[in-house]
Amino acid sequence: MPHTSKPPVHALGAQKARITAPRLLLFVSVFLNFVAFITVLRRSEALSGIFSQRIFFEESWYGGEKVSVEEDTQIGVCAPLHNQPPADSTPVPVNPWRSLTIPELADIRAWLEDPARDLNLTEVRSSKTSDNIIFLIEAYQPAKDAAIAYLASPSPATLPERHARVTIHHGGWAVPVVKDYLVGPLPVSAATSMRPLTEIYHNGEIPFNARGVSHLDEMGVVLAELNAPIADILQVLFGATARGFANDSLVGGMSGPFSFDGGFRRQWMSWRRNRAGSFLLPVNFYQYLDTSGTDPSQWKILKHIYHGQVFDSTEAFIEAFNNGTVVRHRHADSDVSWTERTRRGPPRDLDDRPGPRSVSFAGLRYRVDRAQQHVRWMGWALYLGFDRDMGLSLWDVRFRGERIVYQLAPQEAMAQYGGNDPMQATTAWQDRYFGMGTLVRNMIPHYDCPQEAVYLPAVTHTSLGNVVVERAICIFEQDTGKPLTRHFGYEEGEFGATKSYVLTVRSTTTVGNYDYCIGKPFDYLFYLDGTIEVRLSASGYMQGGYWNAEQEGYGARIHETSMGNLHDHVINYKVDFDIAGTANSLLKTTTNQERVVHPWLDDDWGQEVIQQKITKEYITSEDDSLLKYPQNFQGGYAIVNQDKLNKWGYPRGYAIHPGYNAIHNTVVGSKRLLHNANWARYNLAVSRRKETEPTSSSMWNQNLPGAPKVDFHKFFDGENLTQHDLVAWINLGTHHLPQAEDSPHTKAVVATSSFVLTPLNYFDYDVSMELQNAILLHPPKNVGDAYSFDDYGVKQDFTCSPEPPSPFEYVHGSTDGSASFRESPDARRASEMYMRVRLGE
């Protein structure tokens, strides 16, 4: 082998030096670049903070609930949120408007069922219409004076007594009747008693024919018996069955109201194909049912209508079919897949990717007390309430420590239809009757609310038991995507913008009678300048009719034999303002055109000017406070405190602005809404607040248009409105003129309505100037240089790697702690009620 000599020792040392030097330089370069990178990202941090041991030894660079320039917070993996907001310390220990708990409901039920009460109650699942049953148990809200006294000086001694409203169907009485009772004080003790709750109603007793929907199986059983003689005829006429079997291909749906003054209980029923979206699949066959009284064996079919042909009895219908005098029509649409929500059509470019979502990189910025259902955000604070009739309500709404609104709550939701058939021409729904709170369902995560939303539960009581919905309410904050304020300018102090965030408190209900199975998010949006927006959106299946030439003008054809029918939606809200106290007044502001001569003007233009001028006046009497918005929205209304002025001498107040679709009811005088929805005739109304006038409607109003339990017009009896505790009753809604794009579902983009409550001289300046999420730009000294800026220490480029969102999962709520109920037929019946009646069930 050839000999290879080794280099001398000193040569090896030089070679190592030549190899090591570049590596050392590379290491130093990488290190300095790393330092520079971190320094750029952490502009406000000292180097000692950058090199703290947390970076190298902890899982996350961000470990706190709140980020500020003083904290040693570092960028990396975001702290786990798990949709947990920072804890809230409530202003008072107990929410006086909280719902009854499951133990409280159980105790009240046991107390009512005690023989000492002599109520002779029967458990609903084993009862008949002719029995006495508990229909409803829920919290009855305390008197306002008592609640305010507790808020001002919280203690066990000032905590208002707790009571429950209990509704009993006395079907077992010789003269059956429905009664509301006040039960309390709670918790149940020797001091607990009950008395009729009558002071909040007009017109005496609640007739039994106006009762709530409780015995959900009786209708199907009776209809199966009554229609058995014509089952073969229906199969011939429609190629579908209604025999009381599980595979029946026809179902029925009722119209309301069921009664005029309680003297009868009758419903028109439309028959439809039993498929997805059956509400859009009528077959043009109707029956008029009499379900008066407590004995189902006496219920009967009064009329049959087949394609406009009227038969006054079942026997007459059968005879006409047999003798061939029934004019037959071809079956309604045979292909009904169009009513399903399955995806169809060509895919859109990039739609295979999930869309953008909001992430709170520095942690959620609102606080929630789950037990007391109190929410606090950016100067806002409020309590949540929940009831069977209308669901979510807000209480003691404060901004920057001052109460703005004592109560903000939906009151009623009305839908009145038109059409050339017995169903549409007679339908006027009022959803309070069906229980919009009870019909609340769990939100669909990632769809009903953003992925970061915090969910809160709700408890309601139905005739079938206590229903707990774990995700009944969601709360989330979002960037609106546009600045709250902005101005470009050249002078120092002119150029800047303020970020606009909004906090949303939402509850969604699926009402089986409101455009049929339509989902309605009730939104309360809070803005950083003190504005509150109340918004409602709707989406779902319409109450569809059968299309033929005679329906022209009553809606729009959306398929071969299906149509959407013309109707109005009007939803009423109660806003109990407390503007700088409870002494408030109603201010009307309008603008009008004037002609004025200015002597300083020259002849080139002439001395006459046509311009606007503001007129302000106070509405002092309830006789004048049933209101519509001014023409062209030239002005509006506000609740102000004349005794509390801002720095510039104006009374502090909040203005009521129309938002999307500021409508009122179109049809006035219909017997089906004769006196039971008088609130819907106006854009808004303002009345003196009274404990005996807690709501603008009642669940009983649905079936008593001729003798409503709450007649809204009776609130307005000429009382003075100057510096008293006032309530504004505000409407929103939509005129729904259906179109092809409503097939198969109406869309929330169009079916949205709102109103806005905004400060009117309530402050001395724009209080959003307080916000740190803002920027002020300083003009550069040299043209072309970058602007310097002041971001008040809040870095909008703060970032971290957020935790993955929870995977999609959807479950129902539970009843009485039993998971089996949510899969039982009772749960579905309670939701659909008389809107999807299956024979034999």
C-alpha cells in the first residue's frame, strides 16, 4: 500500500481553526437573527423578558387571561380556551330574575299534588283532556321596586320573595276552565300558598277551549277513527295513505286560531305528503275539525274540501266519490326530493375549504357567571332570564355602571297569511301560545354560533316534564370588519380609527307553527359606543299552499303544485327604559322643510333659502303614544330624562331607531286578529309601566281574538307620560312576499329585522374615545416616509397558534334528567304539536 504521511500537529490545529470559524460565524448570525426576529415580534418587551425561562421550559408563551403591555406575555401556542370566559363577579349574589331550577320545579309539583291542595291532579302522560293537569310551572318575576331595592342594597333581607306562575287545565271540573295561579313564597315551606293570578289579565276566566296543547296523542287517535271511512278514497285520490300506520304517506297540519272567544275549538287541517319539508307538499285536501270540550268521542269533522269542492259531511264526501260527482285531479308532485336539504348543483370553486373564522388570540374578553347568568363586557353588564312563552330576556342592562334598561324581552310573534284555500285564508298565528322558550333547541355548533362561542343552559317546564337545554344561549364577541370611527386627515390628531367589536347574546328557537319549523335567532348586540341592537332572523320551511291559477296574487309558485303564501311577520319587544333613573319622558323629533330669507345673501342667488329645521316636542299623554315612524324617517322618538341634563344642557336619553324592515301589520280588522294583536298595528308604543301590565300579549290571546286575556289597547287610558317610569313596546318584522328562491328554505339574509337603541345626548362626548383598540397616525416629516403611530399598547399583530376547535357533535336536551326522553315520540310531538299530525299517534 502506498504510504500516506500525517500532517503535522500544528497543521491540524490550523485546519480546525479554518473549519470552526465559519461555523462560529454561522451560529452567531443565526443567533442574532433569532434575537432580531423575537425583538420585532415583541416590540414592547425587554430582552430579559424575551429570554425568560418560560420560552424554553413551558408549553405556552401565553399563560394569562388578559394581555397588556405590562405583562410578560410571549407569542407561541395560545393558552387553551375551551370556550371558558374569565370568571365574573356579579353585582349582587343572586339573580332575582333567574329561572326555576329542577329541584325547585320538583318541590312545587309535589306541593301541588299534595291532597291538601285538593286539586285532584293527574300526571299528564296517563291523563285525558277531561282530567286536571299541570300545564306550566315557571318563575314569576318580582316587582320592579323590590328588585331595584335589592340591586341597590343586596342582602338576604332585601332579596325579593320568589314566586312561581302555575297554569292548570281544570278539565275535570263540571265547567272546565284554565286557571293561572301564583304560588309562593319559595322555597316551598309552611308559608307557601297559592291564589288565582288574575290582575295581569282582562276579560275574566280563561275558557277551556283556549287551552294549551297538552294531550298530543289524542288528535292523531281521533283523526284515525274519523278518517277510517275515507282511507281508501284518499289512497285513490292522492296515491298516498292515511290509515294510522307508521308508514303513512300523508300527514295533517292545523291552522289557528282555534277559537274566537272560547265558545268553540275548531281547526282547519291541510293534508300533506309525509316527507322532508312536508309543509311545502300540500295535496289540496282540507278538513274542518271541531275539537270543542273535553270528550274526544264528541269531536267531529265538519267539512271536507277537495280541490275547491265542498262536502258538509263525511257521508256526503263518500257519496260524491262513489257516484262520480267528485271531479278528480292528478296527484300532486310525485318527485318531492326538492324539499330536502341535501346538497345539489355543481360545486363552487374553493368551496371544499372551510371558511374564515374568528379567533380570540389573547383570550376571551367578556366575563360570564354561569350560575347567576350574568354577563360583563367592555363596560356592559346584564343578567339573563328565560321563560316558557318567549325564551331569552335581558334584565338590569347597564353601561359604564348606569342602568339603561331594566327589562328587554320579546313579547309576541305574529304571522298572518292570505290565500285562496281554507288553510291560508284563516291562519293567524301568535307564537307565544306554542311556547317559544320551550321550543328552544341546542345550537348547532360551528353553524348557529361561531366556534368560540360560550354556551349557557336554559330550563323550562312543559306538560310533559322539565326540559333542560344545555346549549340554549350562546355568547360571542366578533370584529365587525369595519371601524367604529375613522377619519383621514393631514393635521396632527386628525388621522386615526377605532376598532369596532360587538358582543352578541343569542338564542335560537324552532317554532313548529311560524313559517313552519322555522329557526329564529333572537340576537341582542352590544356596541362599544353604548348602542344596543335587537335583531331577529328567520330561516326554514314556509307554510306552503297548493298552487293553482286561483292562487295568483296570494304568493308565488315555487314548484309544480307548491307555492309560498303571502304573509306578515310582526314581533313585539318590551323595552323598560331607566334613563338616569325611572323618571322618563317621550320625546318626538322631526325635521321639516322651511323657507327662510337671509338678509346677508346677495342677489346672485337670491335671499330665500329652502332648508330643514328640527322640531322637538314631548308626547305627554298615552292617548297620543301609539306611534308610527315619521314619513321618510324624518326624525324619530326617544326616551329621555328631562331632569338629568348632559354638560351641554340637553336631557339625557336613548333614541329608538328603526333597523331592517321597520314594519307593522298590514291587515287590520280581520276577525282572527280582531283584538288580540293590537300591538302589531304600530311601529312602537309607549305606556306608563305597571306591574299589572307585564306583557303586551299572553299565550291565551292566540285563541281569543274576540275576548283576549291581554288587550293591548287597554294599556292606553290617557295617563300622563311626563317624567314617569315608561315602557316602549317596539315592533320589528317582515312583509314576506314569497319567491322561487324561498324553495326549499327562506333565507336569513332577507328575513332579518331589527331596531336600534342608541345614546341621545346621554353622554357629553363619544365615549368610544376611551378605547385602547384604536390607532392615531402621525404625519411623516418627509414625503414618502411611513407614518408613525400610537396604538395605545394594543398590538393588532399579536398572534399565537390557537387550539383546534372542538369536533362537531350535536345532541338534544334532556327532560327530568332522563336521556331516553329526547329520543321518545313525546319530544317530537312537543315540538311539532298540531303542525305535523300523524294518524293513530
